[in-house]
Amino acid sequence: MEAIRSPEQVGFSSQRLARIRPWMDGYVNAGKLPGAMTVIARHGQIAYADWTGKRDVEADRPWEADTLLRIYSMSKPICSVALMMLFEEGRFHLDDPVARFLPEFADVKVLVKGATALDQVEDCREPLTVHHLLTHTSGFTYGFNGGVLGDAYTAGKIDFGPKRGGGLAPMVKELAKYPLAFQPGSRWNYGVSTDVVGRLVEVISGQSLDAFLTSRIFEPLGMSETGFGVPEDKVDRFAALYTPNEDNSMKLLEKPDQSVFLRRDGMTFSGGGGLISTAVDYLKFVEMLRCKGRFGEERLLGPRTVDFMASNHLPGDLASMGQPVFSEVSFAGVGFGLGFSVTLNPAISQNMGSVGDHGWGGMASTAFWVDPVEDMVVMYMTQLVPSSHYPIRKELRALVHQALID
């Protein structure tokens, strides 16, 4: 993709797009973010791309277009696409029990409502399915969510992070020893579902998740900078990671050369949050979604499969499924498809957008979305955890949509 001569060629106001840079600078100059980057493309052409600040404040290294980033949960759409590529080959169906491929889940239990201990369980009323994993209605959770199960994950070190060794298989088998937080399909809850999706990719394809993503997604799309971990010869381009202090200043959380994401043998490949990428690389993946499975001469998915993934697979919105707010964004009027959220009603969500726009974000305050109505993609990159600290995504939606003039 190349930048166009004038944003007006694709229906943007140059003057209104110019509001984005002062917005980014405001966060950076106030010491709230180390650096930031925004990319907007419409009709396959880049209408806006700008960045500011540092990728490493302590080392005085500027933010650049090829800065390597922790994309965390923006790994989830990639891993979900990988599994759906196998779906297109007829290798499984969405209502298949997970236990068909991972027998350790054959007798998984569910915590009773109001449980105060892990042994307060009941049988599953319906099998845990692949569809439950892709829609985060499985009953899995994250340790940081707290509660009986989250605390048990933390105590039991149920962690798919990159510093874990041994691969996905033993971690998934350990996960299967724990009950589910609720009956599958009854609620939406963010958790390690996509890490189990990654293990399904391995079992169904016969390849490691790393090998499958590289051969079937990254190489065809030309995403040469994306993978699990940072190679030694690229550490100088890797961003530092920051977290806010109580006064909204920021402090260093992880140095690039001491990161848990440094590439090494035996690291766990987390489809839920383990990928490193660049803005340039990830834009190729997002453009593939906009083009309904195609990028250039390569086709990863059929267009109807992408439409299917970008449809709401819940009986209502996320608020009705027990998730009224997530990160800093309201989930009223927002549904969930197979790997990313889907806007159902922008007015109810109180966020600018279009019906059917879909995307996701990452723990380090990154975000993207694809808007089929406007034929547009938007991507934002920075490196601050947690992503809920500032209303960046809501503000960015307003800034993007106010600049559309056609």
C-alpha cells in the first residue's frame, strides 16, 4: 500500500485529519505514552500515517514505522483466522466438541453459581465446542480477572505467556484440570480460549502454531517481521514497555533487551497474546480482512468466511452476555464474531462507527478495526499497559469519523 497525494481523493478532509497528530502529541508530551502511531486507509490507499515520541524513552530511540511491538491480544484475530482456514478445508465443524481433538476436556466440569471453591462443580449441560472457544463463551478466564477461577489460575500458574516453556500441549492439559467459570454458551468472558484455539490448530494441522502461522499467513502476506518473539538481531528496533503511575506519569515496565518476548528455543506459542509485529506488517493482515480474505494475489479465506467471522455470533450484544464494559469501551450495542468484536448499533455503543465494523485491541493499548461500510481500516499502536487506563480507542473513533467528508 502507498500513501495517496491527498486524503480528499478517498473522502477525507486533510484539515480534519490533522487533528490526530496534536491528539497523539498530547499524550506523549504529557509523559502519558512513550510514543504512538496512527494509520488510516480507505479503498486500499493510505490516507493518514503518522507517529510521534519514542519507542524507548530511556535509550532516546525514536518511534519509527518499523518499530517492533507487543501486539498482545491482537494475536487473537490472527490465530482465529488460522483455525478458520482449517475450517474451510472441512477439517472440523464449529459445533464439534473440543474433546474430539483434545480428549483431556472430555469430562470438564463447571463451577456452580456462586461457588467459593474449585470443588463446587456440576456437569456441563452441553459439550464445550470450538464455537465456544472462538466466541469467548467457553467459561475459560484469565488470572487477572480474579474470582475463584481467576485466582486459581494465578495460583496454579495457568499462564500461556512467552516465558513458559514446553509448548502448548502440556499447558492445555493442565488447563483441562480446572473447571469452567460458567456453562458454555451462557456468558461472554475474556480468557485463554484463543490459546486453546492455537492448540487446536496444532492438532488439526499437524504443525506447531508457529510453523502454521508462518507458512500459511505470514509468508503469503509478506509479514516478515511478525512472529513469536524478537530475534536477537532485531532487538534494537523493539519497543520498551511502560505502565502508568498513580499520577498518570509512566514508568518503565520492561526493557527491550530484557523482555520475556526475546526469541528462544522452547518458548510457548500463545495464539491469545504472544505475537510481535510492526504497524507495517499488521496493516497487511487488516487489509486482508477488508478485502475479505485476499491480499494482493494471495487469498487466505473465502469472502463468505470472512463475512461469517465478522457477524455477531451471540444471541444479543455483549452487555446482555454479562459484559457491559470492557477495557475503556462500552459493550452495549457491540457483539462478538469469530475472533473479534462487531459493532451492532453505534448509537447504543456511544462510539462512532458503522454497523458491522469489526476489530480488536491489545493489552498495550493497541487497536484496529475494519469498517466495511466505509471501506476503511484504522490501526493504532503504542506500548502502555493496561489498555484500560486512557480512553484512547473512543477518542480515536471520534477523530477518524469526524474527518470523513464524502
